[in-house]
Amino acid sequence: MCGIVGYIGNEEKKEILLDGLQELEYRGYDSAGIAIIENEKLNYFKAIGKLQNLRDKTKDYQSSGFGVSIGHTRWATHGKPTELNAHPHLGKFSFVVHNGIIENYQELKTQLQEEGVHFLSQTDTETIVHLFEYYYSQNSDSFNSFSKTIDRLHGAYATLLISESSPDTIFFAKNGSPMLIGFDGDDIYFASSDTPIIGRATEVYYLEDGEYGYAKNGEVKLFDKNGEKSFSTKPLATDKAMAQKDGYRFFMEKEIYEQSLVMSDTMIGRVLEDRIDFEELDSELFEGVTNIKICACGTSYHSALTGSYLLERVAKIPCQVEIASEFRYKEPLLRDDTLFITISQSGETADTLEALKMAKREGLKSLSICNVDNSSIVRESDRAILTRAGIEKGVASTKAFATQTMVLWMLTLYIAKLQKTISQDRLDIELDAMRHTPKALLVTDKLHSKLTRLSKRYLHGHGFFFIGRDLFFPLALEGALKLKEISYLHAEGYPSGEMKHGPIALADSELFTIALMPKSLHYEKIKSNVEELSARDATILAISPEPFELADDFVQTIYDTHPMLEFFEMMVVTQLLALEVSVRLGNDVDMPRNLAKSVTVE
Ligand code: F6R
């Protein structure tokens, strides 16, 4: 996730770009940059870290009078957060900003290098500007060169390009990453979302995938694969707070809906035709490793538990999971054939960070799975895999959990292939299921309104038990955590086979059981456990692809062949249930009482 802003007109461009980027800083803030052409001359500034650093760097620069300008705030995917890797990326006479991932950049880069092009950064983005200039050197036609460039790109992109070859023009293209165009008289704006242009533009056009074109002389020319096309604008919203949430009531709700999209970002460039590839990893990290230990807190601990089932079952590598605050003081015995993995959304959780430092002191190799590049945990680890969920604002974690779990699933397949514990046939089945995950995460109106209706029946009672088996036990823990965090109702996650060893004593009609009943994993066993609860009059909300006649309430899921697809689909159901119960109780969904987004104290 990165943020993009562009502007053509007579206003002070630096201010428009910096103010716009400020609104997009939530999309990433490891570096930022702007490029401006005025009087046919290019100027650019970049700074690593928060936008304030770029503001400080540009404080003496003025850019009023006609010109074209582009800006970017970055969330690193390819290459570290350095000034060279910050956008805009420059060629000889042009600049580009880009949000998304160019999947075939390596192939394009090699071709350009063979033509003698010199690359400055490690990013995929830089290929766009060099490709443009390569075509321009052949045909001296800026728009033709831009269209040819776009034609060559595979993957997700929203991109803006300016060039001294057409100093009054901004070229744009969108595919898979968001971008819109704002209008106010002859002034034209571009942005990744509404907020940077609210209060400046009055009309807006939301670009569709596959559209590209250019803006010049107060006009936009729009094209797609069928040639030039017409478009109509609509009035731009005026409420900024609402726009930040993209029209959703809460950040948590927006983040639940975003999961399908960010999951694709997590997979891009990693889920290949016949294997998983992590450019962050190599076989050296796994040399001599016969054991994995994962340490995390809260929701991240639940994804770790899910990962341990996958790693042992599929990759056949022993894996233990520890709650970081327990691990620190138990005087753990650590062996140097153990790979120590930490998982953290923020990368700043004190207990997880300290656990990592302990493991490093004992000489263990370390890997972190994290959502924030350059965070303390990432910096402390030997290697890091970024989850690419984008900034998570809701205190109750949703998309971070989904992407952590996906990374663990991918890591499982990566290790299984490396250690030859998986057949190609099984690997193909897993990869195929993986590619279906974004679909399994889609929230339909039907599902959401069903949970809104159901939620009114779950506002009281003396407690909730979320139950599941196997992979669905950690999901039960996570479902219960989500509900208690934002509803303030007591909820527990439990392995369903364990209920009869004590907790079933609580069963009566005021005990709400949320039963995760996947079809593809131990269905008959879970069914018997739920029947035992139903026989004791517990109120059952069953979530399953298979109708269950003893259920008091039933949410039917769609996927029934692969456990992980069932997992992700059921995860969304539990998240929506927690959300709607919280809304009905009138709680602060995004900032529940007593909690903080980043827990930097032990
Ligand atoms: C729950 C939640 C917390 C965090 C925990 C660890 O919704 O967000 O339980 O998961 O505080 O935080 P990170 O993942 O940042 O280390």
C-alpha cells in the first residue's frame, strides 16, 4: 500500500502534494517524495521516514505558476526504505510514482539493462520510467511511449508519470490499485482516495482497471484496450472523516471488507505457478534447522497457532508456539537448530521484541512476520516477511490476522518444497486453494445483513464459547478475542473436543456456542461435540457449509473442499458478528475501552 497524489494547474503545487500525501500517510510512511515540472524544468525532493521530513526538506521551495506535479508516500514492498528506493523514480528526463506491484519487473529490468539502462533503485517501479524513455528514444511520441509501457506491465498498478518530453501533461494508468481524478475548472488532481482532494476538487471520476490516458490543458483523455472512451464525473464528497473510511462506518468494518484485496497484495510475486517464492528468504536461513518456535501475542499468537498446525502437517517440521510474555520468564531451553519466528502486526510489541532478543542472544536464527517495515522487530530479525496488509487502524485486528495466516501458509509450502516433504501434486492443490482465498474473503451484502440480523439475539447471556477443532481451534480463540475486545461480553475459545472435560458444566440456554463446523476437516467429530452441547440446552450458532438441524441459528458458508478456504470464510463471519454485536451495544468499535493499537509496555 502506497499513496499517490498528482496535480496540474497554477496553484502552489508543493502544498497541494504535501497536504494530499498527509491524508494518505496511513497507507505507508517509510519514505515520501515529490516531483514538479514548471517552466519546462524538473525538480524533485525525497526523504525517508514520515512526511514531516519531506516538509522540512522542501520548506524553502516554492512552486506557484503553471506546472505539473506528482507525489508519493511509500510502504516498502521491493527494496528497503531508503531515499534511492523512495518514489518518484527518475529516468533521464521523466519521473514516475506507482502503487502496486509489477510482477514481471525482473524480466523488464533485465531487458532494459541489456539495452544499457542503468538502474538506481531496487524497486519494481523504476522499470516503468526507463521503459517509457526507451520507447520515447525510438518514436519521440510521449503518449505512444506511455501506452506501450503500460501494455508491457503485469500485476497491480496505479501510476502517474511526468516528463520533460511533454512538460504540460500527466500520464496515468490504473489496474488493480486505486486511483481517481478530481476536477475543479481547469485544475486536475489525481489521488489514491478521495481525502487528498476533498475541499479542492468538486467533481471526481473513479478510474476502472485497465484505464489509462493523460491530462493536459484542463482536459483528460481516457483510454482502455478498445481505444479512447468517454466518461462522466460525479460530485465529490465533502465529508473528509467519512471519506477516510471509504464510506464505511468504522475502520474495522473497512478493514474487514479490505481483506480480499490486501490478501492479493500479500500473495503477489510470491504465489507462483508451481511454487512459493519469497525474495526475502533463501535456503541458507533453513540450513541446519530442524525445529521452529513461534512467539507472539494476542491475535498474532492465534495466527502463530494456526501456522503450527500447517507447518507440522504439511512441512513435517516440529513447531512450538509460545505466548511472548510467558516465554520471556520461563527460562526456556533453546537449541540452535531452531528457527525463531516472531509475528507482530505493529512490530513494536514489547514482549515479542524482548523474546526475539533473548532468542538471538542464544544464537538462534530469526525471522519475523510483520506488517510494518522498519519496525523494531523487523530491524532486530535476521530476515523479515512483510504481510502487506496496509495500515490497520481498528484496534481489533482483522486484516493483519488474515495476512499473517496467509504468510504462514505460504511459508509452510516454501519450507515443504525446500525440505522435499511435499509432492508436486499436493503443492499444486494447495496453490490452487491459495489463489481462491481472495474470493473466500469477499463480504456479500447477504452475509453482512444476516449477521446484522442475528446480532440482536446475542447481546446478553452469561457467556460465549467459540469452539472448533484442529486449525479451527485457533480461529475459535481469535473469534472469541474479537468479540470480547469490542463487545465487552465474556467469550472463550475452546477446542470442541475439550468441552466435556469441564466447561460443558456451564451449558444452559444462556450459554451461546459459536460452532465452527468445516466440512473438510473432522466434520463428524465436531458435530458430535456440538450435539453434546445442544443436548444440554446450549444455544448454538453453527457456521458450516453443511446444514445442521440442531442449530438455533445457522450461517451457511460456501467453500467446503479445502480447510484454509473454510478457515478464511468463517473468519469473516466471526469478525462481522463481533462488529455487529458491538454496534448494537453502542460501543466504540475502533477504539474499544482499555486497549491500545501498539503495546509497547510489557
Ligand atoms: C487483538 C489485537 C492484539 C494484538 C497484540 C499483538 O485484536 O490486536 O491482541 O494482536 O497486542 O500486537 P502485534 O501483532 O502488533 O504484536
